[in-house]
Amino acid sequence: MLSLASVTKRYGSLTALAGVSLNIERGEFFGLLGPNGAGKSTTMSLIAGLRAPDTGTLTLDGQPLNAGSAVARLSLGLVPQHIALYSELNADENLRIFGSLYGLSGSDLRARIDAALEAVQLTDRRRDAVKTFSGGMQRRLNLVAALLHRPKLLLCDEPTVGVDPQSRNAIFEYLEQLNRDGLTIIYSTHYMEEATRLCSRIGIIDHGKLHALGTLDELLTKLPFEEEIRFPATPATAALAAQLPAHGELTTTTDGLHRFRPHPATKLSSFFSLAESHALPGRLFTSQRPTLEALFLHLTGRTLRE
Amino acid sequence: MHTILVLVRKDFTNFFRNKPALLLTFVIPFVMIYLFGQIFGINRKDSGPNGIPLAVVNLSDNPGAAKLVDALKAEKSFRVLTKFVNPDKSTRPLTEADARALMQGSDAPFRFALVIPADLISTKTIGLRFKILSNPRNEIETQTVNGVLQKTIFTNVPELLAQSLQARAKDFLGDARLQKFNGAIAGAVAGTFGGDKAQIERDLSGGDFGISQLTQSPKPADPTLRRLDPTPAPARSAASVAATASAAPKSDPPTLDSHPSPAASAAAQIIKFETEQVVGANVKSPAATAIVGGWAIQFLLFALSASAVSLFRERDAGIFQRLLASPVTRAQILLGKFVYGVSIGLIQLLVLFFAGRILFGIEVEKHLGLLILVCAFAAAACTSFGMLLAAIAPNAEAANGMATFLIMMMSALGGAWFPISLMPQFIQQFSKLTLVYWSMEGFSNVLWAGMSFVQLLPVLGILGGITAVVMSLAIWRFNRGKIFE
Ligand SMILES: Nc1ncnc2c1ncn2[C@@H]1O[C@H](COP(=O)(O)OP(=O)(O)OP(=O)(O)O)[C@@H](O)[C@H]1O
Ligand SMILES: [Mg+2]
């Protein structure tokens, strides 16, 4: 449906996107996972036609996506990273404005607004100025404002920042419902939990480069280990840490945590007997299934939240 | 204490980061003080206005009249025109008809003319008769010109005045009796104040009452003069005669000359000015037209730049992203702002003019159609100004700072605060570069001069031109600038 080929975008001397290539199929729930400044919003803005790439091409349904193409705009919906609403106006008025800009009017628009407000549980606040909304409520309105015209492709740029777990869950369910009904979604986030839960396919992006691309399982097989053991980097564990490189890969995160990934040949039981020999209690150690977080660290050398 | 110092330092750091605040704190007041200083002549040896155009038609062959013309030419408040230049570069003395012609039109070069009639000194009435033609678009200017004219006439040609008295007395008393009267007065003066009776008598019949000595170098602040009340007896009686014999004087004593000498105020009553308004004679409130127009346009500028600056708010809120992702183009966003600005500006101007109608009786309905047209053009020019600000400023704060500065400058220069003719010539050159000037021109052309649509076209053209040029610049800058990034 959408394809990016060697897309590059520079802001002055800063390269925000360095040759990103990507194909997105109809009906996909695609996740773009990366830390601050990775280039997620830049990617979204290029797809939405807000900016033109310096090099490379973007196509939607085989048609080149050049900035200003009216047809493309009608089939796209953008949920900006920041709350992009008229805060002095109420929820109803905001939706009426954005719906009208897509050529909606009359009872059709009316019905869509009602449904949208219902879907994000804002019906009883529809006449209140948006500035009186809580952060989570604003987020929800920000989301449905991009859906009134029923786009084929929805671009969600970190739509859950500052939303409490309950509202977040409501948003997830709503998006999953929309996706089941056939909406293609590109979802950017720096929460690996979100990407893990929502996305059928994930791209890991950092410093403007797409480091990995695939389903969750495909991505995790890229990790050269199956299990990761974490324990605090303290003087008490120093002696153990000194012995570990012989048995696997040891890294230390900036927040003072050792991460040990045993070689395939190394048995977990032998690791724990080694720990016992240093008189270290078992509660110091946590064992983890490989995660996107671990993959990200493995690929980029930094954590997602750095 | 340390805490407070830290907090104070933080404010200073912020303040010096904020260029617009710096501009508002230091530069704008300085420029304004300079402008006002120029107008009120602080630091100049000669205060008061400079070079107000004045057409002078001299129909009298009295040598005193020629002297008056020279005095007017020497008066730096005026730029005097006495000759009509024919197409072949030859000249002839200006006629009253020439003067009237010079005072017509949208950009009339002269708004004031002095006609010195052939019968300047009449034996039928006491006093001097002058005719002032005016196109008094602005009350301050009119008052100023009247004041300076009267001051000049009085301080420079007292003998004209005295000649008039003597002529009247001769007519009234007969030659012989006048001579006797002069002799008696001279005797009384010599007896009371001392002096040579023969000399005094000669002076009296020549019309020299000693006023010239008093007023040629008027030192109104001189305490001795004030204490002694030195008004010469003849002048004083002349004043009382004038008060009864002549119709009530039309205008008040000079306004600019804030310390009129007693003699001057007495004499002001016997110089009669027949004032004829050449343009707008039937307009009910001339002063209000300029005042309402000037302030309305200034606040319109403030309102419209604020609305243009809201572009920054929308950008910062990310609303442009949402709009531009929908089937909305940059041009449409800008055009939307423009149409909004023109509409709100038009409404604001009309509301203010209707308020002027209620408060001051400005005749709005009579010219409603053309007034709406001019207001729309003025609103368009003001809107484009606001849009250009938003286009060139890096952020809302900077735009607001620049707006305040430029609006105050344009209002002062363009004549919204005081008549531009009161400003020094070199500053006046900039007036016509401001849209405030042309908007006010438009208002006064409609409400004051009662012009027709065709006569309005030049001003509309200029306002439209300003709008087109400024908007093109703004759009060009918007497309290259950061506001849509
Ligand atoms: N308008 C801009 N002008 C200059 N540089 C920019 C601009 N927008 C983004 N950048 C830079 O481009 C890089 C990528 O930014 P982008 O906003 O795409 O990151 P992101 O992945 O969305 O980050 P975040 O999670 O913080 O939203 C960053 O280094 C950022 O500083
Ligand atoms: Mg972002």
C-alpha cells in the first residue's frame, strides 16, 4: 500500500532520516519503535505530505506521494504527536472544523462526530472547551479528529503520551478494532510494550536509520541469545562479573545494571551455581525472555529510554 | 537573600534573551521621545512647527502689507507661496482663485491661504481685515496656523494697525480735530511719562504708538513688564473701542504663543480674520473625522497584527500539521487569515466610525458606501502588514515586539497622533510611506472632502498597491520561512 524507497531528510546539517526503505501492506498494524530524536515524527510528516524528502520516493497505492496531492490526503489520517486542537473551542466545534475541511457536512458529519465522541467516551464533555480537558481526554480527541473522514491509512505519532493505563488500554482497543475493520495503521512509539502488544510488524529506528524490520518473532530471533540475566553492578557482584565474559556476553547499562547473555553452550544452572559460589542471593538476579528492549540495545548499543 | 539574587538574575537573563522586550524597553521610547521632541521643538532654538505651506495673496498696495508678506516669509512656521508659476516658468502674483485651486483635491498642496484685501485699512471700521482660506482637516493644525498667523501679523506690522486707527479717527473727527487730539494725547503722555511732546505727536499721527517697541522683541516672561502692565493708553482704548465697534473676533488669541503680551492680546481683538472654509464647509465635525480615523487605524493595526501572530500559536499547537495533512494548502491557510483580518478590520472601523457619529456627529450615513469601500481597503492594507510581521518574525514574541514598534512609528509618522505638517520637513518625507497616512487620507477624502468614487481611486489604488506588495512579500517569506515546518 505504502512504500518508502531510500528516503533521506535533512534539517540543515542534521540528517533526520538516512536512507529509509519500507513497505507497508494493506491492513497492517505497523510499529515504528525508537527513542527521542530517532526520526519517527519526521517519517510520519513525510508520509503525511507535510514535508518533501531530500532524496528517495514515497508511493501510496503505486502513486507517487508528492506534497499537496489531494487524493492522497483524503486517504490519510494524521494524529500529530502534540495535541493539535483549538483549545478555546469545545470538542464538538473542533471535530466539526476538521471534518468540514475534508468536505463532510450535514447529518453525515453530525453522525460521524457522535460516533467518534462515543468511541472515545467524550460524549458528555462534548460542549466543554478542550483546554478544560485532562491530558488523556485531549489525547483521545486528538486521535478521533483524524478519523472522521475514514482514512485508509492512519498515522499515529505517539498517541498515548501522558495517558493513564486505563485510557491507554481504551485507545489500544479502539485502534485494534479499527485495524480489524480494515484500517491500515502506522504507529510510532518509544514504548516497546506498546509495539509488542499492538503491532503485527515493527521497524526499529534510531538516528534516522531503520535497524531492523519484521514481526516480533522475526526480530527476536536476531538476538544471539535466548535468555538474559540482569543483576545490579555493585562491589558485591564485581567478582562474579569478572568471571562471566568467559561464559557469554556481558554488558553494563548506564543505570548500573549488568546484563548477561549466556552463550548457547552455557547452561543456566551452571550460571546460578557460579553465583552461589560467590555467596550472592538468588533475589539479585532476574531472568528475562528476550525483548525488543534487549534487541534495541543489541542493535544500537543504547536503551530505548536513553 | 541568595535565593532572591538567583531569581533576579534569572529575570535579567531572560530579559536580555528577549530581543523584543529590549526593543520595547529602550528603543521604542527613545524613538518616540525623539519624534515628539522634534515636533515640540525641544533642543531647537526656535520651537514650534516648521514649514506649513501657506499661500499668500496680497491685493493691497499698502507698504505695510508688503512688509507683512516679508514677515510671513521670514516666519519659519510657514512655507509661503506668493507667486503663480506659469507653464512657461514666468510668474505672476497669486490670485485668490489660484489659492483656492491649490487647496482642492485629494492631496492638496496647500491647506491654508491668507488673503490681504485691497481695503486692508478701511475708514469704515476700525482694525485690519484679513481673509483666511482653510481646508482645516485637522483641528490642531488649524488652531496652530491661525495662532501663528495672528502672532506674525501683530508682532511685525503694528503700524498697519495704528494706521487703521488713525484713518478711522480722521474719518470720525476730521483732520483738524484729529491733529488736536493727537497733540493733546502727546502732551498728556509727555507730561505723565516724560519725553518729547513733538516726537510723540509725530509718532502718533504716523501710527506708531510705541507698540512696535513693545512687541518687536516681546519678552513676555520679563517680570518688569508684567508688573507694570505697560499697555500704552492708546492701544488699550483701541482695544475697548474695537470690542464694541467690531463684531466679536472670530478666533481666540494665538494658541502656540502661550505667553501673549498684554498688547498682543489686545491687538488680537482688532485684527479681524474672516475665515472661510474652502473644503468641507458643511461637514459637522471636522476634528472628529481625523481623530477617529487616526486612532481607529492604529488600533486596527494592533488588532490585526495580533490576529496574524495567532499563526504562531496555531503552528506551536501543531494545528498546521493537522490542517496541512488534510486537503488544505498553505495558501489557503494564509488566505483564510487574510479574509478574516479584512472582515474583522472592516467591522472594527465601521463600529468606531459609528461611535464617532454618536459621540461627535460624524456624518457616516451620508457616505456609507464609499466609507465601507475605504475601510475595506484600509483593513486589507493593515492585515497584510500583520501577515508580513508573522512571516518575517521568528516567533510570536518577536512579532509582537516588532508590531508595537512599527505601529507606533507608523501612527506617529502617518499623522494619527498629530498633524504631520507640524513635524520637521525631513520627517514628513516618511509620512507617505506609511499605510496610516493613506488610510487617513482615504477617510478624510470621504468624510471630509466628500469625494466621489472616481476621485477616491488614487488613494484606493495606493492602499490596494500596498496590500498587494506587502502580501506578496509575506507569502514569499511564509513559503521560505519556518512557520509551516
Ligand atoms: N523542524 C526541525 N528542524 C530541525 N531539526 C529537526 C526538526 N524536526 C526534527 N528535527 C531533528 O530531527 C531529528 C529527528 O526528529 P523527529 O522529531 O523525527 O524524532 P522523533 O523520533 O519523532 O522523536 P520524539 O520521540 O522525541 O518525538 C531530531 O534530531 C530532531 O532534533
Ligand atoms: Mg516525534
